[in-house]
Amino acid sequence: MYKPVTKAHRVTIEQMGILEPALFETLGAAVVTVMKKAVDTVVTKGVPKEAAYDFFLGHINIELALLFDQLPGGVFSDAAQKAIVYGIPRIFKDDWKDVFEWENVMD
């Protein structure tokens, strides 16, 4: 997980603020925390913990690979696309991208 850094990028102070904390902690850690709570919720509904963890981690790896173009030509199934369209407005506020506005980064 903590491999040596192989690439360096030049960014401005403002861009770094958008990356850290806005992208990684404010958004990324918050979303991952909610995902963990979701997995724990299905465990409370009777799904065995190991099954829930393995199922979730296997699926999230594929979804990340699809979204970040690591599987050329790969796409979500029609059912997955329908679930995404159903889920996004029920889970996220319309103004979620405001976390990247400079005044919110500074907060």
C-alpha cells in the first residue's frame, strides 16, 4: 500500500488544497466511511460479515477499474447503470461538488 513514489506532479497551493483536503478527506474519506457503514448495515441484516466484505471489495475493485479506465472497453451492465441512476439522487445532495469551492476548502 505504501509503495515508493514513482511520479511527482507540480501543482499550485490552491490545487493542492483542492486535492488535500477537499478531494481526499472531505469527499474520499467521507464516501469510503459511508461505504463501510453500508457494508456493516447489511451485516446487521443477517449477511455474514466475511461474505459482505468479500462481495463488496470484489465489486468495488471492478467498479473502480471501469470508472478509471483500467478495463478498456469495459462498461457497467444495464442493470448496474439503472441502479446508479436510481441511487445517486437518493444518496447525494445536488450541491455535493461545493466541497471543491475555495471558501469550503479553506474552512
